[in-house]
Amino acid sequence: MDSVVITITSGKGGVGKTTTTANIGTALALLGKKVVIADADIGLRNLDIVLGLENRIVYDSVDFIEGRCKLRQALIRDKRAGELYLLPAAQTRDKTAIKPQQMVDMINELRDEFHYILIDSPAGIEQGFQTAIAPADRVIVIINPEVSSVRDADRVIGLVEAHQKGPAMLIVNRIDSARVKKKDMLSVEDITEILSSQVIGIVPEDEEILSSTNRGQPVVLNSKGSAAQAYRDIARRIVGESVPLTMPSTGSFWQKLFGRA
Amino acid sequence: MSSFRELLFGKKSAEDAKSRLQFVLIHDRAEISPGLFEEIRNDIIMAISNRLNIDPSYISINMDEESGERRLLVDVPLKNSRRPTATRSTNN
Ligand SMILES: Nc1ncnc2c1ncn2[C@@H]1O[C@H](COP(=O)(O)OP(=O)(O)O)[C@@H](O)[C@H]1O
Ligand SMILES: [Mg+2]
């Protein structure tokens, strides 16, 4: 199978890597693709709870690496989205539990069977990050429109290139179009100019993200909101459809009511 | 001081964010910290003013980046008399 391995990373923590991985993975599966989303954040696993699959984990990727199970046994099927599988991270180990080459070998084993394998990278630029990008065909860097996130992203983009994985593509997450309009927040144009990289998605700040994460239901499963739409658009761009990049309206009720967004 | 416009519409902080990022990223990418850059700047001023009559306060030394190419741009306006008579003989 012609599989594509995409690592989602950022440098800075808390910018939305896990949320993005869960939603794009789910959206790709809803497009009829066979998808694995792999959690590479060993010791701080979260994809399971964001997806609402935390109670179903028996084995994880470290169990496979250390020979306690077959890779198949570690995969958890998410029946809500067709052929979507989670490969969980170990929660009680650290980032050194999987070496870059072991990650490459493990992901290669999945390539025959799946169209897309998304890897949720840990924050930082140390070994965990290097392990997460080692098997990648493409790398997506998540950015929030604020100075420290953009600066960290620049560093990561450089490292991605140094590892021959470039050019990295950007997703600008948590943008608030009303604040951008007031020039009180960096715009997507500002960010592309500063980082000179290609943007493949613009995701608005959206209250729905918190409530859907509370329930363990990625927004793409059932929401018509602006973040959900943005994730679906990204999934369609990933499969090769040409979907124009538009500035999403900000998802808050008041902004919608007064039409500011 | 904030202008009436800023009070009314809020400060355009995005412009500050952009220019500050552009500055810091040039240094990050070149792996030349602002402190090291300051030292280089002083070295250059020293080297030139040893031989030429210049006013250090008019020298501008900047890092610039265009389509992935980094440059150090040094602009030194010269005074009319070419050589500082006093310091020249100290060299050689
Ligand atoms: N577009 C968004 N709108 C609102 N909240 C968001 C958005 N994206 C992420 N968040 C929130 O930001 C926090 C960090 O997100 P997470 O995906 O865990 O980041 P990371 O994996 O990069 O550490 C979470 O509370 C998440 O719900
Ligand atoms: Mg995370």
C-alpha cells in the first residue's frame, strides 16, 4: 500500500499537537482511509483520552518494542470512524524507551496495511522529538499565533530540514480572526512571511474543542463548527484535494452573534 | 504613550510581535546572539576607526536575511579628511 507517514510536532508544548492529530486522523478515516494514529509522547500519553479510548488499552508501543505483544495486539480500533486505529504510548516509561531506528522499524510494519500513519510528537527537540520524526515522510508543525510558539517553530523547521524531512508544513492553530482584524494577533500571512513555510491549515480558537475533549469525542465526528470544518479541510488537502485556504470564523457564540468574526 | 486611536481600538500588538520575531529569528538562525553581535560590531568599529576618520555613532551594522541568504550589512559614512593623523602611525 502507498502509505504516508506524517509526524505532527511543534517544539513548544500545549499548542495543539494531540488535538490536531486526533482530529485529522479521525477526519482521514471518515474519508474512507485506513489510518493509524500513533502516540509518541511516551510517559505523557494523551491521544487515548482525547479520543475517548483510554479504557481499552491493553498493550502499548513499548510492549511491542520489548517483545511482549504483536503490533496488531497493541492497536485499538475506534469504531466510530471506520478504519481508525490508535497505537498508544507507554505511560510509565520515558522518551528513551524507543530509539529512532526502532520507531522506523515499527512504523514500517504498518505501512503495508494503512494509507496514513500519523505520529503525535512530544514537545521539545530532544530524543523524543527525534524518534517521532525518524519514520516521517512529511512533517507538520503546529503553531499558535504568539511569539514563543513561532520562535520555537522556526527552530523545529530548521531541525526537520537538517534531518532531511523538509520542507515542514504549518498548521496555525487557535487563531482568533477578530483579534487578527484588530491587529492584536499575528495573522497567518505574518506567520508565513516570518517562517517562509507553506501553511496547510488554519484552525480557529473554538470553545467546542474543550467540550469535545471533555467527552473524548474529536470534533470532526459530529460537529459543524469552524474548527471541525478546518480539520476536515486539512484532511482533504492531505489526500490531495485542492481546498482553498480560508480564514475560519472564530467559534465563539458572541462573535458569531455580532458578526465580528 | 498611547494614542487616542490605540485607546479606542487597542494597541496593534501584532506589529510588535512581527518585528520582534523577525529580529530574534535572524540571530537564532545565524547562531549569533545579540551579545556576540554587539562584540562583532565593536570590533568592526575599532578596526575601521584605527585607519579611517569616522564617526562611530553613524555606523550601522545589521544582519539581514533575504530568501534564505544571510548577510552582515555594514554602512560606514566617511568623514572628509581620510585618515586620522594621530592613530595611523601606531599601526605597522
Ligand atoms: N483550536 C483550539 N481551540 C481551543 N482550544 C484548543 C484548540 N486546540 C487545542 N486547544 C486546547 O489546548 C490545549 C493543549 O492542546 P493539546 O492538543 O493537548 O496540545 P499539545 O499536544 O501540543 O500539548 C488543550 O486544552 C486543548 O483542548
Ligand atoms: Mg500532546
